[in-house]
Amino acid sequence: MTAAPQKQKKRRFLKVMLCILIMITTPALIAVKLGIFLSRAPPTDLVLVNFTSCDPKTEAMLSWNSATDTQTELWIGTSSNNLTAYTTINNSDATGIATIHRVHVRNLTAGQKYYYKTSLNGPIGSFSTAPAIAGSSFHALLVSDTQHFYFNGYYERIAQMVGKDPNPAFFMIAGDLVDEGTLLEGWSHFLEKSRPWISKTPLVPVAGNHEEIQEPDSYYWDYMGPEEVDSFGNRTYYAFNWSNALFVCMEIANGEHEDMSSLLQADQLLWLQTTLANGMSQEFRVVMFHRPVFSPMSHGIFYQSTLTTLVPTLEAYNVSLVIYGHDHVYGRYRYNNITYLCHGCGGGLNNQLIYIPSQEEIDQNVPGLVIQRLSLVPAVTKLDFSNTTLTITTTSIDNLQFDSTTLEVSTPGHLTREVS
Ligand SMILES: [Fe+2]
């Protein structure tokens, strides 16, 4: 007799609580979205070094922020005690008056450590150019999808891990560095959280869909966009050699970039083929982009568009390792003698579920695909290059190494084989 009224009472109570929750959180979310509570300017004491428009043997791109529109200066040198002014300014405003400053430094020496400082009283930072001689051992670090949803996520701990590594050649991020490319507060947050590594490690980025590069006012263009424009307008893809490896960083950020047979992408496919062909004398070819090929997300084992229009080229030129993100999971795959690494666990909020297909489903759709490791934990991957081997190890933010494999190549230009 009393059960029904009690249930009604409970339901009414839950409804009231839900209404209160919505009333409290909705204005807060709107306020956060508008930057009312978390409005912040980019740090003015940090400099971001990247190689997006240059040959890292002799060049580097440096970008930094000032609090107001002003001219700033960059000093650079091979000794921290002897920095000299570098005067070339290539901001969009030729006078150099800006709040985001970017300088293309040229005529550097290969295999040399450089120190730099701006006139804004930040600390002296450093980076090293690519080695002059191919074959030098080196290592790089890798994540993807560092984007924070309303400033929430694990990227701070990822950045601390990266900062503890004393000498990575560079730090790769396979897109979605920030949640909204057109929102300066997100870039401020990313730069601030990057403080543990940013003054001593160059960044090697590709654009993701969250960088919003289709928008001219995306800050991706200001911090790491290309200097040159092509017939399609600005494009963000680039490539460089580092020791015995070719790194190809592609623009497959949004869904329309996945179809390499489209007019938009035809020029990039041609560029990819030419770049890979020129890199066949390298021991390793590493290709990084944002959108996945194979993924443990629930929408299928693979993405049809990248599988059919991109993978044949990757296979034709014996690519060693393919890196991407977008899906916030970790997955390592082997398919037709190429290793594919989905690394969406770079500090954004991770997915909560992994879809594991049956062997029958794999055989029917992508015969020969081997799923080697899946995980949901935030992690950093280390790529160790030696003369003939590439060792991939992945460590969680709780310092648990949960994935490792070594690829070996017998002859430059050949496919790798897994040796462990
Ligand atoms: Fe994405």
C-alpha cells in the first residue's frame, strides 16, 4: 500500500536534485565556454620550437607570446653564455609587432645544440639540430590527443613524463593538441601544461580535427602552420630526415582529408608518394597523421577511407611505422608488414570501452590484421632508433611499461620485420 507513494516521493526527489544540478552546472559550463572564469593569456616566458617549415639539420621555427602587441627580439647561440640577436622577423606583420611571434631561424649547424632566449625575460631554452651523419642513434617521444575537455584531462602528467626524459630528439603529437583551435585559452592551457618539456624539446605536430585548421583564425596557423601556401591555400603537411629515418607528417585532420582520391587530397597523395620515394635510402620511414586506419573503437575494426586510399601507398613504399590518434585509445597493429600505432591516450579524457573483434570478423574484413596490444590508460611512447632497429616502448602515467616491440630492417628501404 505504501510502496507506490514512496517510489513517487523518491522519483520527485531525484527530479528536484537533477534540476538543481542542471541549474548549477549549466551557467558554469557556459561561463567556462566563454572563458569568464578561466580566461587566461598565453605564458610569455615559454618558446615553442618546431620543424614544421624547415630542414631540422640547419633550421628551426621558434614561436612565443607577448602580453601586448609589441616588437620582441630573439637571441640564439651555441653557448648559453654567448647569445646573439637573431633579427629576421617573419610574423604576418612584417614589422614584427604582434602578440604571437614566430621566427624561422636558418643557417644552423647540423648536430649542434643551440640555446635561445627572447627579450621577454623567460629562461634560456635549448634544442639540438638533426645530426649531420645518418646512422646516429636517437630517440623521440610520442603521444596524440592531448586536448583537454573544459581544461580536464591527464596531459599535465604526460608532460611531466616527457620533461623527465633528458634528451629526446623531439616530441611528436599526432593531432588534437587542444580542444578548440580557435580558442586562445586552450592554447594557453596547453603551453602552460607543457612547461616541463617545452624549453628543451622541439615539438613535431600534425593537425587534428580539433585544431580547426579549416578556420583561418585557428591558432594552429600562428604557432606551427607552414610559411608557404600552395594552390589550395595553406596546407600543414611537411617531412624531414633525422639520422636514418624519414618522418612524414600529413594533413589528415578532418574527415574530408581521409579520401586521398579527392581533389582536395590529390596533391597531398602525390607529395606523399614523391616524399616516400625520395626517402627509400633511409632505414626507416615513419608516417604520422591524425585520423585512424585501424582502431579498437566500437565503430569498426578499420576506417574504410584511409584503408582504401592511403594504405596502398604506405605499403608500396615500405613504410616502417604509421602513427595516428583521434580515437582516445591505445592500439598497436601489424598489417602487411607495417606496424600501426593508434595513440589517442595523450592526456585527453580517454574512451571507456574497447571493442575487440572476433577472429572471424577480422578474417572477413581485413585478413592478416594482427591486433598486438590494446589499452585505455594515458601513456607516452618512446621510439628508439639505432642503425637497423626501431624499438617501440609505451609507459603509462603510473610508470608501468605495458607495450614493447622491436622492428628490424636488413637493408635500407626494405620492410621491417618484428624481432621481439
Ligand atoms: Fe580527433
